[in-house]
Amino acid sequence: MDSIINLAKNIKLIIFDIDGVLTHGTLYIGDGGEEYKAFNSKDGHGLRMLTECGLQAAIITGRKSNVVKHRMQELGIDTVFQGYRDKRPAFKELLEKTGLQPEQIAYMGDDVVDLPVMTQVGMAIAVQDAHPFVLQHADYVTEKGGGNGAAREAIETILQAQGLLQDKLDSYLQ
């Protein structure tokens, strides 16, 4: 756990995949092609806590969905890359846009398409129910599965490592 804390101390930005990380990964598609996704509200509040503590959040997802656009707008997440099956170009653009170094970035994924970016960042996070090959390459594996609070768990782990979590939690008592 000490190695996770050391990695987490340096993180300034967390990149999240959507399907299988912020959702269960099940795709609901209506007869007219409309897409539905179920997001965990605790993960959503975790994203708010992350940005309120001065860290950044970004999304890189292989699919394009108005649902994702709407949900991220609700949460105040402006950096959203959709339709990137190869996530490396979005990651490169994100590095240029933020000026951050790869070791200051965490990536949270669940499937093999996430590995090209996960292997470049300072902290590779996999959800508990990620593909076994992804689990082999993760620095940190959450106890919770995708869409079940895994993002909140990872966020709180990073905030704790940086000494920010308790003050944030205490702020809800005032």
C-alpha cells in the first residue's frame, strides 16, 4: 500500500474511461438507436470532490454518446474525449493542453483498449472486474467494480494520499 500512496501523492489529473468504469459496462440501446447508461451517484460526487480539492478530471472513451456529454456537463467535467478507440491521440492532446507530465496523471480503465494509456501514466488504476490482462498491468486495483463506486474509491485513495480527504469530508459537517 505504501507504493500506491507514493504514486498517488504526485497525481494532479485522473483520466476515466466510461463504459465499465463509471458505468457497469452494459450498453442499453433503444429501438431508435438511443443509448442509455447508468452512472453511480457516489462516483459523480467523488468527481466533484476531486475538482473541489484542486485536482483535475478528464474522460477518454471509445464510444460517442450524448448521455456522457450531458452527465459530464452536470458534473463540471469539461475535458471529454469521445470516439477515441485508440486513446493515445487524446492522451497526447491532454498532455499538451495541461502541461502535466505523465507521472502526474492517473488513468482508470477496465479493458485492453485502455492499456496503451494506462502503461504511460504515473498511476494505472483498474476496476476490480477489469479484464485479467488489465489487472496484471495495474498499479492499483479497486475493491469495487465498475459502476459500483470504484471511481469514488480511487478518488478517495488519491485524496487521502495527498492529505486532502479528511478536510473535504469534515467540510460536510459544517
